[in-house]
Amino acid sequence: MFYRKLIFSQGMFMVCAQLRSRDGHLVDHMCKSAMLHYRSTLLHTLTTLLFSPMMIFGNVEEKQDIVLELFNNFEEDQVRILVRLSKFTI
């Protein structure tokens, strides 16, 4: 349990997705780990203080965009046509 809390506090997480056909058959699945960009406590505090007026009024928000390519060589089967992303977990 402690190890899991340590990993989440450092910004590490796992993203999993399942692709299913119309009849519910599992076509493909993929899991990849990712990590947020590290920012020191001092940098985070200074950024928050500097941008706090704009954050209060909603002009700026704290966020990190992470791009993960889960299915890079996926080829759709003509017999089992993909219809939905069945399960997407973080």
C-alpha cells in the first residue's frame, strides 16, 4: 500500500484500454505507464502565487497534457469491425 501511494505521489500512473467488436469480442487491449512532469515544491509555489489572480477568475488553469499512443500498429479486422472503446482505465 505504501509503495502505491509513493508512486501516485510522484505522478506515475497506468493507462489501459480495451477495444471490442459489435458482438462483444475483445479485439485488442493495451496498457502503458506514464508519468507527470516533475515540478519542485518551490517552483509550484511560485507559479501558484504568480498566477493566482488569473486562476481565481478562470483565465488560467493548472494542467498537464500527456499524449500516449496506445495502439500504434493497429489494423482493423474486416470480419470483426471495431465499434467501441470498451474499457478505459487510469
